[in-house]
Amino acid sequence: MMDLSAWMLPFQFAFMQKAFLISFLVSVPTALLSCFLVMKGWALMGDAVSHAVLPGVVIAYIIGLPLIVGAFVAGMTCALATGYLAENSRVKRDTVMGVVFSGMFGIGIVLYVAVETNVHLDHVLYGNMLGVQADDIRAAGLISLLVAGGIILKWKDLLLHSFDPAQARASGLPVDLLHYGLLAALSLSIVATLSATGLILAIGLLIAPGAIAFLLVRRFGTMLWVSVLVCMASMLAGTYASFFLDSATAPTVVLILTLVFLLTLARRMFLNHRASLQGRSV
């Protein structure tokens, strides 16, 4: 059995300290956004945008721009193109998203393979939480502050827009601004997770915390902070466990989120079954 010094070993390394810090930072905006994505039924939108930023990242690298700039531009392009095509064609929104994000992801893969470079871009796909740099932490902190601050200030307006856009418009809310603001926050949050979980696993952070909180609580205001606690605890636990398991950090985090979701779902099903039996007995 390990003593206390062995359990504290991960905190003694600088790369682990940075991993814990960026886990703390990216968990806040992704968890808050996940609540709106779950309630609005935008799970596929999060998946689409997370995959569609790849060509922007590769193009930004080719022309010498910061990778986060290319990722944000590509993410917003995907979101805007999806909205325009869905509103101006007979094709349903989920079909349009599937076509757009798979097409942009395909373009990104072609460019990714074609570019000859000594710089490995694999971390864009799979994450590199143990290799984050100071610039990554600063960018994640700034994005987290911007996205979380915007959501906290406007969460009631965003909630009404998510449930009933017609009522939100009738109430005088800037519906278009809220819609595109939410898309911009989604793109920015995915940019923040580039160095942590990568594009492929980012969708886990954008859906699982909100889904878990939805199963645990009944009020949306409570759902917001519960999702943040769940996401933060899962990311810190996954980062800590990966050190001893010698496993990839980002997949370990997503596996923990998945396990928590399954346990929460089982608990909810048990409570519903017990309530049903009690109702029959009465």
C-alpha cells in the first residue's frame, strides 16, 4: 500500500501541475455550455463544430497564424453554414450538420496528411494535456473567463431562447445575437480544449457534464453549477489517475465522465422504478 508521499507524487511535477490547471480552466466553460447543448438538443452541433475546426487549424499552421485563430474561424464557418443551409433548404438541420461537419473534417484530414512538417499536429486531434505550455494556459484562462462570464450574465435569456425562441423574440430579446453568441461561445470553448482533450474527445466535455447534471437535479440554475462540479472533478480525477495508470490523459477523463453518466443514469432509473412501485401500492 502506497504511503501519503506516493499519493502526492503527481503534484510534484511541473507538467502535472499544468495539466491540473488547464483541467480546472476548461471545465468551467465546457460544463456551462453542455447544459444549453443538452437542453436545446444541440449535441450534434457540438460534435460538428469540434470536428470542423481541423481544416482551420491546419490552414492557420500553413500560413503562420496562431492555431486558435484558425480553429475559431473554421468553427464559426461551420456553424453559420449549417444554419444558412438548414433555413434555406428542405433538408433537416441534423442532416445538414452531418454533411457539413463530415465534409470539413475530411478536408482537414486531407490537409493534415498533405502537410510535411517536423511539428506534430497529433495533439490537435487527441490532446496533449501533459504537454501544455504557458500560452495554452493563458488562452484557456481568457476564453474560460469570457465564455463563463457571458453565460452567467445572460443565462436566463439563453434559457428562454433555448426552450422557446418565439417567446424570447416576443419578449424583446435579441434572439439572433443570443443564437450566434452561443455558437461563438461553443467555438471558443472548443478552441480552449485543443491542448487538453483535442478535437475528437472535446465532445465528451461538451455533452456529458450537462447530461449528468440533468439526471441529478430538476432546476436549470442548479444544473449549471452541478455540471461544473462534475466536469471539474472528473477532469482532475482523470488527470490524476492517468499518472498512475500510465494512460493517455484525455481518454481517461472521458472514460470517467462516461462512468459517472452510467452510474447517474442507473440511479435515476432505480428511483423512477421505486416511485412507480410506490404509486401502484397507493
